[in-house]
Amino acid sequence: MRKIKPPSLALMLLEGRVFWEYGAFIVSKPMLDNLPKGDGHPVLVLPGLAATDLSTKPLRKVLKGLGYLPAGWGLGRNLGLREGLLERMLECVDDLFEEHEKKISIIGWSLGGIFARELAKLRPEKVRLVITLGSPHSGNPKASNAKRFYEYFAGHAVDAPPIHSKIFKAPPVPSTSIYSKTDGVVAWQNCHQAKPVSETKAQYTENIRVMGSHCGLGVNPSVIFIIADRLAQRDGCWMAFTNKGVRKMFFDTPAFDTVEMNYHNS
């Protein structure tokens, strides 16, 4: 198996595409408003490393327009898994579930996606589905250009989180991993969910590849299209994303076994 490495300097410099992606988001706003309407269930959106709820505001605004009840995490800047943070995020999940009396969906951008998966593992009875955007939940956790930044603020090594969990293991709810092969922050292989041991669980886990940068995933029109498509499914009636016809020009849903990775088993 090949060793997974952080993205190259060239890809990191290409993260400047985020401005183009945001422009594309503004231009495509009228079309995004015509995406499948939601059923009014709550959606918790978690920001990435060093980001706040401000970074997810455009996405949450679209979701609100589609009929969902989007909520930011309300915990300030995401500086890693510090003491007490997991408990406070669980309170967010509990509060949303109790307030609306409906299962919630969780969308996590980058590090926020890792958190989203862990929340779903701890509260599976309250979580409807999980969508991650460029989240390095598998493979080599050191293969990231944000590694040192994370360790400095979080106070622990990226491969030694202060929780007892198998990070790479998929949550027991439907989960969608969205990633880009030209991600300049984290290795795209780490954002690709491994095939679960159980074939039953494999039916509820998918990987979708898009074109774009890491920093622009939350405003990338293609990503928002996928999110709307996934959220619009009825609870308990989840089906894998299809990329038939014209969709093949924008999306790819590779099989689980097309990526070679070194996975941690503890």
C-alpha cells in the first residue's frame, strides 16, 4: 500500500480558487433556490478548523430557503477537540432534537465532519444522516497541511485524540463523504470512507468526488446540489447518490475498493 502524504505545495496554492467558487455560488444562487425542498427537519452545520459559524452562513441560508431548520454550532472558533467540547456539541444535538422532536442531520466541513461522525456514533437515535465535506476521517491523520496548526491549538497530536473512538469507523447512520482530489489542505484519500466490514452498513455509506478546493467546499454549487439531494430523502428511505446522465460531468461515486489506504485499527 502506498503511503498517504499531505497535498503538494501546488495544490495548497490552488486553494485561492475559493474566491472563484464563492463567485460561482453567488451567480448560481437562483438555481440553488430551486433545489429539492426539505421537510423541515433540523440540520446542524459544524465549521472546519479555525473557522466559525460565519463560514457556514451561506450554506445555512440556502438550507433555510429550501425549508430546513439549519443551526450553527454556536461554540465560537473551531480550534480542535479541547476539553469539554464534545460534551457541548452533544448538548447541541440533544437540544435540537428535543426542541423540534425530529431526528437531525449533521453536516461537517473538514474537522467539523469528523466531529459530526462522532456525534452520530454517540447519538444514533437522534441523528438522521451525516454529510462530511473534505473531512479526513480515514487513512493517515498526519497527511494534512494543517497538522501543526491543529496540534498547536488543540494541545494534542492529530493521531492521538482525547476520546476513545475509532475515528475511521463509519457512523451507524447513513453517511456521505464529499471530497475533492485537488484538495490542498488534507489528503483526499483520507476523506474517502473505507468499505465497512458489514455489507449491510456499506449500503448506507458513500463517497462522492467533486471538483474544487478544500476551503471552497461549503460554497461550491456542486456540493450544495449533493447536500440538497441527500437531505431531501425521507427518513428511513436512504438510497445512494446516483450520477447518471448529465450528472456524470460533475460528480463521481467511486467504489470503496478503488482507493488503497493504510487504516488504523485501534
